Amino acid sequence: MEPGNRTEVLEFILLGVSEDPELQPFIFGLFLSTFLVTVLGNLLIILAICSDPHLHTPMYFFLSNLSLVDICFSTTIVPKMLVNIHTENKAISYMDCLTQVYFSMFFPILDTLLLTIMAYDWFVAICRPLHYMVIMNPRLCGLLVLVTWFVGVMTSLLHISLMMHLSFCRDLEIPHFFCELTQILKLACSDTFLNSALIYFMTGVLGVFPLVGILFSYSQIASSIRKMPSLGGKQKAFSTYGSHLSVVSLFYGTSVGVYFTSAVTHSPQKVSVASVMYTVVTPMLNPFIYSLKNKDVNGALGRLLSRATSRL
């Protein structure tokens, strides 16, 4: 690139899911309702777990953290998109875009690691039941969550520190509804080799390795459940096991779907639509999946709502 084609970046332009003006009211209503359901559903899960002593266990401690992450992830992306649609202004400042890039990496990393920890917790509960309370003690649970947040913070900071050294061309239109790292790199005039190498490396370390750990835990869990003599014990175990498996499948399935969509299509709009699944839909569905067949969570939610209505 010629030096004259470079510019001091003040703001980017987010093109959104669709540029069709007639679709904007529908998109606004859809994303607003989805965001409200996401926040309300996950907030109810957190309140139910905190208010019910029966749910003060490692599994529900990790679930409450997962719900908090889902709320934060949606809040990072959806409100800015709604403001842009409502004001008909697609601009986002350089610093706001950097902030969105940071948190759009940070919270998915937390999701991945928390799902891995939950799989390990469930593995210990099913395969090592006599040693469960000794292994999954409060100190270890707190340490695991602390390490998860630390890894997320440091990894995201590393990406941002490399990104801040990039120079950009005059075409600052992002064909997406939020500042996504790979889309930002495509706008850079300077060399992005280190940025791309870091993305591939971290995807392997924080994506593939946790998935291998989850699959190993699931294989051991399934084997142990099949050996249970009690039919009721099998049904209860498969209920919780199935909920967690559904959430993991949804998270990894949508992430892989976005990756393959971007690899096989040159349409930015199709990539944006695919990204809606893991950024907006998955956080909304998680509380429904975990509470649908979980009698403990349903009971806690019922008691929470009954106490709330009795005070009105």
C-alpha cells in the first residue's frame, strides 16, 4: 500500500446483518427480544442458584458463572447493534471497536474453559463419586474459575496489543454486525502475520485441547452410566449429562459452522448471519436447556418466583 492510502483511524463502519432498510425494524425487534430473553433467562438462573442452598454445589457454581458470561457476551454485542439500527448511524469509534474486539474474544474463551471444567466436574461426580467432595472442594472450584478468567484476560490482551500496532487503509467498512477480530485484520494495510499466527495457535490451545478433554470426559461418563444398576439413577444422570452435552454441542457446532461458512463462501452477509447463532442464539438457549429437564433448577426457579410474587 502507498503511504497516502493509510489514514489515522477515528471510527469504523459496521454494515450489520443486512443493509436492506425494510428489514431494519424486523432485525431490531428480533435482536431486542432475543437480548431481553437472554438477560432475563440467565439472570433467573443466577438468582435461583444463589438463593437456594440445595444448589450450592460445584456444578451449579460453574453454571452460574456460565450464565454470567452469557449475559456479558450478549451485552458486549447486541446493545451497540440496536443503537446503530435505531439511530441509523453505523459508525463505531476506534476505541469502542477495540473494546468490542477484546470482549468478543474474552467471553467465548471463558465459555470454552467453563464448559471444560463442567465436564470434568461431571466426570468426577459420576466416575469418582466417593471422592467427589474431596476433589471438587470450594478452594479448587474457586481456583479453576480464577484461572479461567486469568487466561481469558491475558489471551485477549495479547490479541489487542498486537492489533494496536496495525495501520489501516481508507476503506474502514466492516461487513459484520460487531467488531470481529478476523474482519478487522482484513482492513489492515500493515502485515498481519503475527496476528493470524496467534489466532491459529490460540484456537488450537483454547479450542481443540478443551474439546478433546470434554470428549474424553463424556466417554468415561457414558461408560459409567451404562454400568449403573438403578434405572432411576441412569435417568437422572442422563438428564444432566444430556443438558450439558446439548450446550457443548450448540457452542462448538455454531462456532465450527461460522468457521466453515467463512471458508466456503465469499458472502460477508452469510458469515454475519451464521455468527448470530453463537453470539446471540446460544446464550439465549443455554438457560432453557439447563432448566428444561432439571428438577433441581426448576424447583429453585419456582420457589424464587413464588417468593417474588408473594412480596408484590
